[in-house]
Amino acid sequence: MKFKNYISILLLLLVSSFTMAQVTFEAKVSKKKLGVNERLRIDFTMNEDGDNFNPPSFSNFTVVAGPSQSVSNSWINGVRTYKKTYTYFLAPKKRGTFTISQASITIDGETYKTVPVKIEVTEAVEVPKDPNDPNYVASESIHLVAEVSKANPYLNEAISVVYKLYVAPNIRIQTPGTIDIPTFKDFWNQNIEIKELRLEQGSYKGEDYSYVVMMKQLLIPQKTGELKIPALVLDVPVQVPTNRRDIFGSRIMTRVNKRVSSGIRTINVKALPETGKPVDFTGAVGRNFKLNVTSSKTKLDASESLQVKVSVKGNGNLKLFKLPKISLPSSLEVYEPEHSEQIRTNLSGMQGSILDSYTVVPQFKGKYPIPSISFSYFDLDTKTYKRLSSKEIVIDVVNGPSSSTPTSENNTIANNKQAVVLNSDQFAFIKTKTSFSSIGKTHFFKTKAFWSLLLLPFLAIPLAIVIRRKKASRDADVYGNRIRKADKLAKKYLKGAKKSLGQKEAFYIALEKALHNYLKAKLLIETSDFSKEKITNLLKEKQVEESTVNNFISIIENCELARYTPIDTVTMNEDYEKAAKTISLIDKQAR
């Protein structure tokens, strides 16, 4: 008899241990039948922790809130109980019978799936009103609304969205906690800082309410069509009055936590009209734009610097477009512009100005025009494109060396200009020597100069020996001398190419010879072996980056094409700069 009892107890323990070890993962819904105006709660619950949770698509429902995650872990009489839950709140999109498909999760390397759940959505039902239910009172007394300034903006037109929490007068709230902060993937956005949460008076659906502004965002749509403005979800602690009173006759308040969502808003972004769109339009959209081009000096000497400033001021998407470039004569040395912004951002958009400041240094005496430039934008008031133009500015360089090129060539603007060739006598007009005379006599004997000159021949002897040995070693290095000779030739021809800028045939012949001699020095190949495939393979073997190799090959191809196609001065200048930069990069990267 006792033996049978032991067997029963053992079997019971085995069954219990098997039951405890069994993993469960299931979907539970708050109701399986609801009206189209109601909300559904669905919980995905497991008794062991897992990874890679994949929810269903919820294709026939709108996710109002979620997922929120909760975990409970307890020990009772030595038995561990674990529970993890992912919760979603759903709103049906239409009436009908729908199936919420399977969710999946991985636990201890195994994949578990829930059973699909069928939900019946009927026509709108009357929500039961129980004024004594704190949850019902809270749900009817607080509302989170996303107020959008414009539902049909143009592309790149600024709009604002303000998330307001409306609160009925009969309840009190504490500081809400944020559950889900919206991310604006199809918009350029900037958060407008709220220094403190303040309760203000307003109305909601015609009734008196107080409200708190929870978040303010400036949005600029970056694509056309229907765009979604995501919801803000808050967890609001609410103090709701009950029918009970304290000894002083005041109503006793009870606290409930209410999760509220602003819901997803949809806007329709219109494309900018194609009619009348300027060729140089770069996406500027706004109001009251003004273009201003100024020069810090209009009269100066050669080698003095001046500042040319290009600015656009107005109200619009100032951070999302580039300013027009200025074109200057070739005899004016121009540095890359410094960009600066003075912009205020609020709910009405961006106001202020953006500025490009160019440093310009004239090299020769003469008069140089800064031609007029233009800027186009889409005006939101007139719904048309507008063009702004600047006035021409003339820079008068009164003192300095004269240019060796004709005045008409100096006045050629940037789209046909040559690179500035510095004259070796450009500073000849500046006196660099003085005629000081000593006012006191000094003796040379036993001075520092005396001892230096006395000891210098003895110190020069070991230096001469070292130099002689270096020279002998260098003379014996036939391979190294060959490389150095080729390097000199490359520099010589590159220098010749620079002098030939503007003369297509002479320039590209000189540039091609420079490339040939450089490759002879670097890769040790003869002109007969000069093929693109071999050059590419040899440069890659020397660990030169692929982009640099491609640039070198493209220069060679340009030299070949230039014989049969018309080439302007700007293209020649770009090829020269590209060749110099590419050779420098190969020197740095080659191993």
C-alpha cells in the first residue's frame, strides 16, 4: 500500500514538473464583438522571457496605442511565476468579421506562435455611461488632440502641429508621462521648446475646457502625396471626484491612470507647379524673400582683401536651399565662402537670413565687375515663382602691377575664366629694403661673428664629407635617379599645361605628357605599355583607393576626347585641378 502511494506521489511530481516547464504564448482580447466606434485591447502573454517578438499586421485596425510592455515575476511557496505581456489598443477601420493573425516570439531557440483570433465589428454602438465609474469619467474628461495648421501644404512649405491635452473643469491631472513620442520620417522637423507646462483656458467641441500644450513641432514636408503625422501617446494620472465626501463636506477624489492618444493625422502635400518654374530654381519656398549682394570695398590696392556678401532674407525654408554663387573675373583670387545663419524658428516658420561671405583678393590694377546674380523662389502668397536680381558692382583696383593679359580678358567672368597666374613681380612696388646706418661704432674683433667665421671652416669639413658621401650614393642609385628625373619631367609638363590654359590643343598635349611621365616614375612602365587596364591593376596593387584610380583614368579619357570635342576654359581648369589633386592623392596612398 505504501509502495503504491510512493508511485502516485512520484507521478504527480513528474506531471507537475512537466506542467511547470511548458511554455505558453497566447493572445487575449478584451472582447470578440465590438462596435466600429469602440476600441479593442489585445494582450500577447508568455510565461517565459523571449526575443524577436513579431506582432500581427493589424491590417483592418488602427493602432491607437502600443505596444506597451509589462513584466511580473513572483515566488510563491518556492514556485516561480513569470509573466510578460505586450499590449496594443486597436480601433477598427470598418465593419465586418476580421482575423487577427498570428504573433510569434523566440524562447530558448524555439519559435512560438499565437492562435489567430476572429473579431466581429458591428455598427456603432452606444457606449454605456456610468457617471460613478472613475475610468468612464476620466475617458470623457480628458482628450489629447493634434492641431495641424494646414492640411494641404505645398512641398517645402512649413506647417505646425501642436499637441494639446484638454481637461474638463471637474477633474484634476498630474504631470503626464510620455508613452510614445512621434517621429517625423517624411518631414524636416524642429521641436519648439516648451519651457514649462501651463494650464490655459479654451474650449473643446463647444464646451469650456482647460488645456495644456504638451508638444510643438515645426514640420516641412519633403515629399508629395498623403503623409502621416504620427500620434503622441500619454499616460495621464487623473484625480476624479466620487460621490463620497469627507468630514468637511468636500468630495473625495480617486486616482486613475488614463492612456490617451492624439491619433494619426493625415495631410495631403501638393507638388510645386511646373508652369513658370525657373531653370535655376533650387527649392526655396516662402514669403517676402530679399536678395542682397554687397562689397566691403569698391576701391582698393592690389593684394588687399575685400568681402563680398551674398544674403537672402525672409520667411521660409531658409535651412533647406543653397544661395546662388557669384561669378568673378579671373584676376580676382576668390576663397571658399563662409556660411552663416541668423534664423528664428517658431510655429509660423523660419524667419531670418542666411549669408555666404567670400574673401576676394585682386592681383592686378584695373576695374573688375561683379556681375548681377539672380535667385528664384516660390512665393506662397501669390502661388507663383519670383525672381530676384542683384545690381552689378565694380571693383576699382588703383595701385598694383599691371596684368600681362588684355583688359577684356581680365573682365571675363567665371564661366570662361582661367586660373590666376601669379606674377613674380606682383609685390615689386612694395619697398622691401631699408638704408639704416649705425649710430654707434662697434669692434669686430672677438665678437660672436668673429668666432663664428673663425670656426666655420673647421665645422664645414665633416659636413662636406657627409654631403660628398650622399652625392656618391645618389649618383650610384640609377633606379632612384630615373624616378627623380621622371618626377621633374612630370612637374615640368604640368607647369606647361598650366601656362597653356585656354589653348585646347597645347593644354591637353602638355597634360597628357605630364601623366605619361608621372606613371613612368611611379609604376615603371613605358609609353608602349600605357593601357588603362594595366594602369588600373598596377595602381590597385599599390593600394591606391578605387575612387582615386577612377579619377586618374577619367583624366586620361578627357585628354583623348578633347581632340575631337569642343572644350571651354572652365573644363580645362577643372581637368588641371583634378590632375594635380589626383597625383597628390596617389603619392599619399601608394605603398
